Amino acid sequence: MFKFWKKKPKPEETPVPATLATQTSLAEALSAAADNAQLSEIATLPEAGAVASAPAEFAAVEPAAPAAVEPVPAAVTPPPLPPLEEETPPAAETSAPARRSWRERLSGSAFARSLGTLFSRKPKLDEDLLEELETALITADVGISASTELVESLRKRLNRREFADADQLLAALRQALIALVQPIAQPLVMATQHKPFVVLMVGVNGVGKTTTIGKLARRYQQQGLDVMLAAGDTFRAAAVEQLKTWGERNRVPVVSQGSGSDAASVIFDALQSARSKNLDLLIADTAGRLHTQTGLMDELGKIRRVLGKIDAGAPHEVLLVIDGTTGQNAINQVRQFRAAIGVTGLVVTKLDGTAKGGVIFALAKEFGLPVRFVGLGESLDDLREFDATAFVDGLLPGAIGA
Ligand SMILES: Nc1nc2c(ncn2[C@@H]2O[C@H](COP(=O)(O)OP(=O)(O)OP(=O)(O)O)[C@@H](O)[C@H]2O)c(=O)[nH]1
Ligand SMILES: [Mg+2]
């Protein structure tokens, strides 16, 4: 067993040397994993036949040594799913289960409210309107650079008398906003040659990583994929339990070790297990972390190095989860996580509620990173693939006076 996996080094005193993990041979790493696997707990499904009679049993603990694991046949049909219970379903949602529109979800944002107010008073086409518009965009987190650029291009067109009325200016703003975010509306495509496809969720504390994992697990399972989760947030015991609950709810196996164990080790074990079972998708949770927590940020690099011993391309997707209410700090978060592990896609959560709504435009302007999903609420249906047109139309008034 590897000591460096078990011991959490204090970064200030004993930083993990960058070469430590890479010096380990594959054979050593695998035997270490077999060792670690004894310590890992895999909450998994009962046998298919037992599912109907005992749907809530997830207590089976199974050694993860590959030889002892029966591979899941590729064509296996997932067992029928129980009705999904939301963690804390808001009263309105329990009585109105219908999928809500983007506009319903986004209408409370500062973006939608201020633009709605601005255009509802049938404004005159003049410099005052452009200035108010610029202020509204900046205040709604669109960011100074993107807001200035948007308004400048409208100003040029206004001066060329391209707009007969405010309706036409609004239509031009809509087109410009869509054009800004259309390039980043790129859904997550899982290349089938990666089996399992490994998704690593990262982000600062409380942004919605674990909740999003639960929703993604359910989504992909419904698409017929065999999914496994790795409880890589070993920082808090409650985090492991939270993920296990999602696993039980979705009937998806969850690989975990005790809290305080090494995150890289847990995720390594999970990848080995998912591989031996021929599963399609492994989604790994991680603890929330700030860039100031050097040890935790370094841990991300270690996770990548260790996974690379099994599959050089893993993780195939690093999803940075951003809380949509964060404002311009989102820009710093992307910079920091990019530097620590590399980020291939974003999930922007909590765009409902108190989010100002504009942060995705700022992110698009600054980085151009794909936004895979957005969270428009706490229910399962509220995790949507990012749709540029639906998003912009949800934020803007439908027409002047609307
Ligand atoms: N309104 C709203 N709430 C959300 C959304 N996504 C997540 N949440 C809530 O955000 C809270 C935090 O979610 P978690 O999934 O625990 O966040 P986390 O990033 O895993 O947190 P840590 O593990 O502590 O870093 C929970 O109450 C979620 O229900 C969303 O799109 N909209
Ligand atoms: Mg979490």
C-alpha cells in the first residue's frame, strides 16, 4: 500500500513532489490499488432479479479486485427506476411537476428584471438608452468588457439609423447576445472509445457539484449508460453520505472510502472497478476548494496523474461547476481551476433565484470554454443542456412593453 495515498501532506511543510506519482510503475500502482481496494467500499446494486423485491438495498460491500468482479454484459437493460424523490422539493414543484420554461426560471434574475423595466417604458432611441442598457448589462454580471462591446456595436448601428424603433434595437441586442454564447453551447459528447468515460467534477465549495452529479447520473442512466460514482470528496463524512444517497436513489454504484482518505486513491479504485465491470461512465466528486488551499488544489493534479496510470486520457472531461450567483469571481475561479487541473467544460448552476443572470456572457467573452449544462433550479429537470437561444430569450423581454 502506498503511504503517500493514505497520508494527507500539509502542503506548506511537505508538498507532494510533482514526480512522486509519476515515478511509480504501473505494476506497483495496480498492486497498490488492489491493496486499497480492500479498503474501498462499493455501494452497489443487488442482483438484477432481487431488484424488484428489494429496491432500496445498497449495502453490499464488494472487494474491487478486478479478477473477482463479474463484468456487466454490454447489453444489460437497466432495472426499472423508482420514482425520483427530490431532496427538498419546493411546494410549487410538487403541485406543478411540468417542466418549466427557461423564461419562467430566468425571469426573476436582475438581467431580466432590469431589461424588462428598461424596454417596458417604450424608450426613445438615444444615448441615454444606450447608457442605461450598458449599466443594466454590467450590473447583471455580463462584465465590463462584453457589455461595452455589445453596446458599442449597437451605438454604431443606431448612428447609422439602422433601427426604426426600440423593438428593432432589442432584436439586435438579442442577436448579439445569442452570437456571444452560441459558440460555447457545446453539449458533452462522450467518445465511445473511452470506456469508462471519466468525468471529474471540480469547483469551489457549495456550487452544486454533488447535486449535479446526482442529476447527471440519472440523466445518463436513463439514456441506457451504465454509470458509477466515485466519492472523491473525502474531506467531509457528510459528502460521502450525500453521494451515496444519490447513488441509492438512482441505483448507481458508489465507490467510497472513509472520510479523510485519499481522494486520488478513491477515484483510482473507482476507475479500476468501473473498467473491470465494463461500465460506460464514471463520475467522480471532489471536495470544494479555494485557490488559497494549496494542498487541495495540488490534489487535483495528483488525481489526474494517478488516473493516467490506468487510462492516459482520463479524466476525459473536467467539469468546473460555477455558482451563477457568484458574479465576476467566476472569472477567477475558471483561471484557478484551469491552472490546477485544466477544465474542459463548465456547468453554471443556480441561474434561477438570486442569480443576476449575466455571468455566462462574461465567461463566454473571457474564455470561450464550452458550457455543458446549466442549473435552473433544484429539481432533476432543471439541469439542462445549455441552449443559447432559449437562455437569451429567457432573459430578454419578448417585445417592447412585454
Ligand atoms: N436553486 C438552485 N440550487 C441549486 C442548484 N444546483 C445546486 N443547488 C443547491 O446548492 C446547494 C449545494 O449543492 P451541493 O451539490 O451540495 O454543492 P457542492 O458543490 O457539492 O458543495 P461542497 O461539496 O460542499 O463543495 C444544495 O442545496 C443544492 O440543492 C441550482 O441549479 N439551483
Ligand atoms: Mg459536494
